[in-house]
Amino acid sequence: MGMPNVVVVQRRLPHYRVSFFSQLRAELRNRGINLCLAYGEPTSAEKRKKDSGFLDWATPIPTRYLLGGRLCWLQHSSTMRDADLLVLTPENKILSNLPVQYFARHQKVALWGHGANLQGNPKSFRERFKRIVARKADWWFAYTALSLPLVSQTGFPLDRVSVVQNSVDTAGLAVLHAAITPKTQDYFLKKYGLHNGPIGALLVQCIPKRESIFF
């Protein structure tokens, strides 16, 4: 019998998730679990941010956007066939989640997110719909402890919720910070017209060349 197969489906893959998924894949493999990642394309507006990531072992999937990006369909049926567990992000716009959540028969389905739109109106139709759909899962991976009551308010049982403490790769940021020299700091201060002062952290991304500095 082969290793259990976990498939994570993301609407898009931003660069700040790349390290997380790489480390998650290695950790799960150490525990005898295979991780597959399937990701769609960003919207036209998101493409202009130029913040997309890439993983050579992940699977890009066809993506269709409707109504100016307000609705999305991810063609992930081929990636889910051999999955023992499917992990989806509960965005209202991802219509392709609904058939999986309501009609999957051979896979367990988990949702990974906040449990609500933190900027949304909790009384709106969108948020009421999100709370209903949020109950159609076998497990929930809540972003942080603040997400726990949001998931609970949907009526989902707390004994099937794990808090994952969502974060960027702080170890990678520490490496970048350690690599900065005083000469590099002076260069950036002059380049961007900054002056000595209470600057805690500065991250500058230049497209197509990316430059970072922390001081």
C-alpha cells in the first residue's frame, strides 16, 4: 500500500507561499505522507503585482474567471482522483469547490483559511453563504487562534479544527537580514532618498529585479 496522498488546491501561488509548501512537503514525506500542490492562475489585476511563485513539483491547473474576476472555476478534477485528503481554500468566488465539498465520495475534504472575510460585513449574503458552505468539510485548518471562533460560529465542531499559525517564512527573512552589510544599507538610503532615523524594517521589491533590505 502506497503513502497517503494529500492534495492542496490554491487559487494562485504567491511567492511568499513557496517556502512554506516546500517545507511542508518535506515534513509530510518524513511522516510517510505525499503532498501534491495544484494551483491556478491569478486574475489580471493580481498578475500586475508580479508576486507569483513557482514550484517545479507543483501542478498548474486551468483557471477561468467570470464577471471581472468575481467568480472562478479551477479545473482540478484530474489532480484530485488519487487524493486521500483534499485541502481547499474557502473563497466564495471559487465555484469549483462546491461540487467537491458536497459530492466527493472517495476523499476527505478539509478547508484552510480564516473562517470569514475579516473585512466583510458578517450580515451580508456573501458572509452568510460562506458560513453555510464552511460546514461542508471533514476538517478545518484555521489560520490562527483568532480564526478559531470564526470557524466555530459557522457551527463546525471544534474537535475537528486545527490551528496552523499561518505565517510567512520568518527563517528566510532572518537569513536576508543577516546578509545585509552597512555598505548595502548606505546604498539603499541614498538610492531611495532616505535619511538616518527610526527605520525598523524596509523591504523594497524592484521588478523585474528584486532587491531586499532589512535594518
